[in-house]
Amino acid sequence: QRPCVIWLTGLSDTGKSSIATALERLLVDQGCHTMLLDGDNIRHGLNRDLGFTEPDRIENIRRIGEVAKLMTGAGLIVITAFISPYRSDRDMVRQMFAGGDFFEVHVATPLEVCEQRDPKGLYRLARSGVIPNFTGINSPYEEPLQAELVLTTGNSQAIDDALAIIAMLRRCGKLQLTADQAVDRDFP
């Protein structure tokens, strides 16, 4: 493996965390050294002092970028799953890495599908005005203009999306096929 960051971005309930978890499992099964950074675990620790205002969201993403940079410096493949709503913030993090070491993956699930999923009832609360600054409802989400990969979820399974990311990493030379995988033609 060669260290890099896979930055999953998209609205709440797009499936980012499920894809990230499936991707991490696949990579670990292949002997890769990884670290998964997810919005829920980072907000409870490192960034617990931040809210959801625009300045706090910017600082949240900056800190995550710095942590990811440290981890790639240690040779890890870092997988992140954050809404990261602002293009400029994602571009700021991209600039922290050498060319070809940052992969923006847009999990492009339609808002309607996200609202139907809504396991925590957050969209309902945002629409009723209880939650201010909720991305996609009363706070903007700026879709990537040139993501390295766009996953149009909704009907796909997380494992299929994770396999698409692995295929991208192989095409870019971040992962090498083992002898066993080279024989198995079904493996991307």
C-alpha cells in the first residue's frame, strides 16, 4: 500500500459511514494498515468543543485534515466519512497532501432518499426548525465539482461502493494486487 486519504463527503444519511466501514474491512483483510475517522467519533472527542456554525464546521474539517496528514505520514490509508459541506474546506484539506494522495469521493445520495432513511429523525427535526444549521435543509451542501469518484447510492450496497473505491486505488497505484488476487478475476 501507499499512504493516502479517501475523503467520503455527502449529506447526512447518504451511507458514508457504512461505505467507510466496509472499505476499512476490505483493506484490512488485504493486509493494509488503515485508520477510519468518522464524524460521530471525532465530534465526541477531538472536536467536542465545536458546534455546527460555519466557523466551527471549517475548524472541524481543518482539524480532521491535520490528523489525516499525521496518519498518512505514518504510512496509513486514512478513510474519512464527514459531511464536509463546503468545497473550500475540502480543497483546503486537499492542499495539505501531495498530488495524488487525496481522493475525494462524493457519496451522491439524493436528499429525498436521505430523508427517507433518517434513522435518528434529524431531517424531521431540521424541517420543523428544531435543529438549526442542518446541512441540506437550512445550511448548504456544496457538491464536489471534480471528485475522484462519485458513488450514486440509494440502491447499491456499501460493499459494492467500497469495491469501487478499491478499484480506483488500484488504478492509481495506491494498492497492489497480491499473487492470489491477481489469479481471482472477480476481484477489482
